[in-house]
Amino acid sequence: MDEILKDINAVVGVVGSLLCDADGNVLSALGIGDIEHEDLSTAARVLAQTMAALSLARRRKVGDLDFVYDRGRLVAKNTGEGCLCIIGVPNINVPLLNLTADLAIRNLKKRAKEARAAGQETALPGLSEAVRAMADFFESLAAELGDRGFGRQEFLKIAEHRLARMKAAHPLLGSVRVSEGRIDLSQLPLDALDAGELGQALVDFVRGLCFSARGILGHEEATSKYLSVYEPFRQRHEAVLKALGIGDVLRDAVSEEPPRTIGGVEFHLG
């Protein structure tokens, strides 16, 4: 990846550049100077979250962010799997920079496609691995919506309420517990579960949590917080989403209404 950044740094006016994934992990950096790695990761993570929020607001993918300051310029480009960040002088030749950077992004995507074609993509995970990943997802939700939102205890009370109401429609959710300050999936009977059934039940549960969060925090803040959890999870666990058959459905959980409940049984309208 360094050779790609070298081409970008060769553009007149570019001071340095870095490539990072959606989690803020710096994959490669050249010409950045003495900036601490942790600070770089924090900045990259904020940029990725900003792009995700803008994409939702505008209902289409956001390509570039361009910040111009008195003594510098920061251009962030969406690579599809993270960000390409370029630091330069304020009056840099933007068309030339875009030409070089867009070519670099195409090369990155080509490499990723070739790697998948060569069989480097891992096999779909089993249910136990998928459940562990989803447990981490719920813990991240508890941290973002609860700890940094309206409070973990309130979040867990909402989770208990949703589980109690939904187990008539999804009996397997009766094995999900709220204990020791977290949502516990460890008691799910993996030997008797169907991946698609599990995926649908967990998505419906997430919808309910998001609906409550929107009522407390407001639609915009709840959506932003949810996507700041979902986007990094998707980058790390695309195979899990595929194994459970939920894909982008989990992303859309924050914008959908929960199932209607009649007599303890939930019905989807439409």
C-alpha cells in the first residue's frame, strides 16, 4: 500500500497521506510526521463515522470530505472499506489530486477483488462464532446508546421489556438474558437453531431497541449512534451477516418501525 501513497504524495502540494479502515485502524501512512498513531486512528474513526452519517442523511454514498484551513487542507475520500486521507497546502491543485487519488482507490478495490477471487475469503462462520459476534454487537450498542446515551441501566431495562414482548413471536429469544450489565446470548440452544431464524429474531430485537432509542434520544442522534456501531461491525463481520442472512437488513433496523404486537404476538404489517 505504501507505493500507492507514494504516488499521492508526489502530487505538488501534498504533505502526507494515510489509508485506514472503517474502524480507524491505520493501514498505511506516509509523510504524516510526528502525529501519534492513536491520534491518527481517532481522527480516521471520526471521519468514517461522519461519512456514514452523511450517507444516511443524503440517502446516497458520500465520496469526499474537503476541509480547508489557513495553513493546510485535509481531503478524505471514501474507499468503500475505509478512508484515504490526504494532507496538503490550502491551494493544492484539486483536479490533479482527485485524478491521482481516484486512481489509487481503483487500484485498492482491484486488489481487494483479486484477493477474494484468489480464495482468500474465509468460509462462512458457524452459529457459535456468529452468536459471539452478535453478542459483541449488543455490547457495543449498550456502550453507545446506554453508557454514552441515556444510561446503560435504562438501555438494559428496555432490552428486557422487548425480549419479554417478542418471545411469543420468536421463542428462541426466551433464551436471551439480561444479566451482569449486558445482553447475554450464551444460553441460545445452538444445536436446535436455524441461522435464518436466529438472524430474523435478532434483527427484530434490534429494531425494537432502536425504536425505543429514537423515542428517547430523537431520530437523528439515535441513528448517528447506531450507525457508529453498525458500520465498524459490518466491516469486521460481513461473513457473520451473510451467515445469518441479514446483510443490510441490520443496517436498516434503525430506520424501521418495530413489529406491531397484538395479544403478545407480533405481526409485521405491509
